[in-house]
Amino acid sequence: MNPGIFFDVESLINFKDLSVLPGVMEGFEYYQPQIPRWLTIANYQPQSEVEAESLISQMDRILELLPLEAIYFCSDSQGLTCWRVTRSSASEISNHERVIEYDDHDRFKFCKPGAGMILLASVDFGIDLSKSWLISDSEDEQQVAANAGVMYMDAETWRMRFRPGMYQIKAATREQILFLESRNFSNDLN
């Protein structure tokens, strides 16, 4: 099993014009040799089938822009259904047996802060969650990372690592610094 990096989709893309945020492509290039799996997760609740199709089209466009394996988005507020969009297909998933088997449904539902989308992606792509990261602009996503058993990194700090110049970086843990320098991808820090 390999490590993976999960992103909140808004941490990668400016949705006003569907452009890649500065530092993102450089970050992908930097980690590509060590991290074979890149995925995104998001909460989007389309109000109609037409809206859902439009959202899937947007996700297809993002997959054209970035070297992601898949984009998972939760499409209902109860967290029982999500979509997996890849370059070849879009699949609606509900009542997935790997998520249903958990007793603590709120912690593992698809809708964030539940970890269901990350757990599903780990099964779909053979990802070792103990060596994986969630990168997001929202501090609320720290709960998603904790629920999934992955490490958390602030997206602005991650993007700034790959942009020229000097920036003010938020406080970082030892694990986060090692990750930024691509020295360690596991929870086993000696």
C-alpha cells in the first residue's frame, strides 16, 4: 500500500475561472516521485440532476488540469451518498459496505467532517492512511483528517512552499516540516 495526498478541491483551484492556484503544480511535481496517489474530496449538494451533471463536468475539467486519480464529492447532507469522478467515469456510491461496517456512522459518513470519502478512496486505490495527508485551506478539515487517521497540512503553507519569495508561514509541527521537505510520509517519526 502506498501513501496518498488528499486535498480539499478549493485548496487547488480558483473556482471563479477554474484556474490552478499558484504553487499547486510545483507541489505536484515535487512530490510526484514519492506520492503516487493524489485525490480530492469535497461536499457539494446539487439541487437537481442538471446541477449534478454540471458539477461532474467541472470535476472532469479539474481532472484535465491536475494529475489527480479521482475526485470524490458528497452529494447529500446526511452523508450516505458520494460521487467518484475519474478520467474514465463518474459513479454514484451509496451504502458502501466498507463505510457501513463502522459503528460510528457520524465519524465515517461521506459528508465532511466524516471520513467516508477518504476511507473509500483508500480502498479504491490501495492507500495506506497512516502515511497519508489531507491538505486543506479550512481548519475545520482537521477533524476530517483526525477521523480518517491521516495527517493534516494547511494548504496555504503547502502552496507557499513551492512559490518563490518569502512568506509568513503558520506554526508547523515537526511532522509537517518533514512532509514539506519530503523527508517522511509516515506517522513513525523517530
